[in-house]
Amino acid sequence: PRSCWGLSRRQRRRGATTIMLVRLLPLVWWFGAASALHLAALHRRVAVGADSSLQLKVVYDADRLSPLPCVLFFSGADCSHESYMWLAERLARAGCAVALSSCVVPFGPKTCLLSTPFDLGALGSLEAYKRGPSRAGIAAILDELRALAAASDGPLAGRLDLGRLAVGGHSSGGRTALDLASFDEPFGVAAVFSYGASLVNSGMGAFAERGSVLPCDAARPPPLLLLGGSEDGVSAGLSESGDATETLRRTMAEGVAPGSGRAELCILRGANHMAFCEPVDPTCSAVDSDRPLGADGAAVRSALGALIVDFLGAAGVAGSRLAPEERTAALAPPLIFAADAVRVPEDARCVGAEVAAAGAATAAQPAGQAAAA
């Protein structure tokens, strides 16, 4: 049996990388009959050290009594965490508790809205950067979740399973998530996903040159799902060729492949950088750098939600995988490119065959051919 990404269970056990390009059409996406959902949220102000704090929102299904796996989601710069409620609701329906957060962070003469405080001093050296500019904020969120779960009463008392922890992110928040999959981290993360982010460095800070890629060196990295769009103008700005998919492919080839573990890449045709947000804040600086959306936004987010839920189910974080009919709907229209490969040693990551840019070469591939991996 194969997952949403066309990877057999045998290949998953051995470790592999999959690269895919998904075409989206302006159609109504159906994911099966929706079960009843009693969506609830808990809000907290969380101190981070002596001088900082963040606003935390924990989204969950109030009717689920069994312990809920936890997903920490990191927003893009200047993107309110409310723009990711569509994903929080989708993950709550899959049985997860989702932690969203926001705080105002000083960046030189300006300020920026991020999910956690950011230590600019960590950009001064590679050793400091690998420890994580957002580490203190992540630790504070997890401490708060543990306290909520351990409380004698309260809506989340005894209901959070931090032994099943995933992290995800969009844009700069996606880079925070990617770093947790790339370098050794103390949080026990079981799965990582990102959208609109890569390991290609922007040149901010002295820890790496602009355009370089840091190789992953985590001893036991969690499974990784790298998501992107063929019309991502922000990613295209970091590419010498202007190809929006180049940074993602370089991340797999130069960053992920040298490491160990399992990773997959899925590129959605027509999706731009801000397609992950609903609504989009027009004051976000990434809006000006982005390309026009070339697909229906609701269809993009429906497909992304399905891919993320199925990935977390395969990683043992979400309660279950997608039902077969949902998986079929998530991949219709069919993939127009898919390749996977495995190499020894068994835990090595391996990049699939070269992916053509989101243009004529890939569009010409017959529908359905991609599924034959």
C-alpha cells in the first residue's frame, strides 16, 4: 500500500525521499463526510525569560476525551496566527491539539510579528544558530502545555500527549521547523512539516552566506514533509534562476540528502507563498514579493491539509491516516510528477530523479504516469 506521496511501506521503512508536483484545478474538493467537531480554544499569556512573552492559543476538539497529540505551528513573519486557523481546525478534526502563538519581536529599528521571541545574537555563528534562535520560546510553549496537561482541573487537564509532538511552520516559521529536523534538538519532536521554507540561507546573519545550504546533521532526525508552491515568489527571490521550486530542490539535494532519516517533498502547482494563509494580511511584506496565485486558494489549502494529516498519521502523531476516499480526493487531479529512490545504508536519505520546473516539461507528462513509482 502506498501513502499520499506514492511511497510504499517497504520504502518508508528503509528511508527515502519523494519529490512530487501536484496540479490543482478550480474545483470543489471533497474529503468525505465531515464528522461532528466541537472546536474550542484556550488562550494564555506565556512568559519567555525575564523580558519577553507570547500569546498562546491552543485549538482542540472539546469532545475528544483521549489524550491529544500536540502540534506546534510557527507563523510566517508578520502573519497573525489567526491566518492559520484553517489548518488548526483541520488538525483538530484529525484529533490533534494545535498550539498557535504570536509576539512582537524587535528587529533593529523595526519590529516584527513572529510566533516566538527570536535571539538575533544566535545569527552570529553557526554553533549558536544550530542551538536555535527560537529555542527559549519553544521551550516556554512546551512548559505551558505540560502545565495545562498536569493541572488537577481545566479543559485540557490530562488531555495532552506531548509524547506525540509535531512541529510545522510557514515561511520564516517553516525555517524554524526545518531547523528542528536538521539539527539536534532537545524537544523530542516526532514529525516536522513546512510550507514556503527551505534551507537556502537568505544572508541574514553571519552564520552562513546568502544562497548557501546548511547540511542536516541531526543524529536521529524526525520524518520531514517539505511543502511548496510552483508560484512562490518569496522562494523565487532566493533562486539565481528565478525558479520558485529551486530552493526546495536544493534543500533536498544539498541539505537533506547528506543526513539520515526520512523526508518527502511535495510541490503544488499554481500555489504561491501566501496561499498558506487565510485570510492574507496585505501589510505582510511577503505579499509584495509573491507571485499571483495560479490555482484556487481553497483547493490549495484543502490539499495541503490532507497531505499534512496523512503525513502525521504515517508518523504516528495524528490519530489515524486519511480514509482511502479522502486520499483519492486529495490527489485528484492526479500527480503530474513523482519519483522516489532508495539507497544504502538503509537510513540514508536519497533524492529522487531531477524534477523539472513547474513548466512545459512537467505539464507534458501524461496524467497517471506519475503514480507508477
